[in-house]
Amino acid sequence: MSDVGLATYRRCTFSEKRAVLRVFWSRGASDSDTVNEAAREYGPYALAMVVVITFELAVIAAVLFNKGTVWAWPAIAATGLAVVCVWWTRVCQRAIVSLVKGPIPS
């Protein structure tokens, strides 16, 4: 993964990075073009990480369910919650892309 996709985000100060997270997860916009652009760049990476975590939880839940342990049901519930998180991340990503025009970084 190259640094090109997060170039604006990496140039942000700590307080700007906090603003990026706030803007992305609240589906809002900032007065700062830098923060808005960094939030747009952050979206694909956030979605990828949430998908990976969801996949890992699904594998764990499947193994626990297969073994018949009582921990299978909490794992299945956690997987369901993670699926909702994937959906929410995608909603946030679409909202920020529509606010900040331009191609999504690859």
C-alpha cells in the first residue's frame, strides 16, 4: 500500500486528524478543505479495515459454532454487529464522497 492514497491525511496535524475522524464518522463536512479531503481519502481504508475485522469475526464464529461451544452465540452476535459497522462505514464513505467532489483515491 503506498502513501499516495493518504497523502493529505498524513500531512495533517494531530488536531486535524481528530477532525478528519469526526467529519468522516458523522457524515458531515468541515470548513477546512484539507480535513474534508483527508476524510475522503480515509474512507476506503476505514472500509477495508472494518471488512477485514468482520471476516475474522465470521471465521471465529463459524469455528465456535462448529465446535458447539457456548461462546458461539456471542461470536455470532459480534459478527452481526460488525456487519452493521460495515454498512455504516459504507454509508459514511458515500456521504463524504458526495460532499467532497473528485475521484476516490486508489
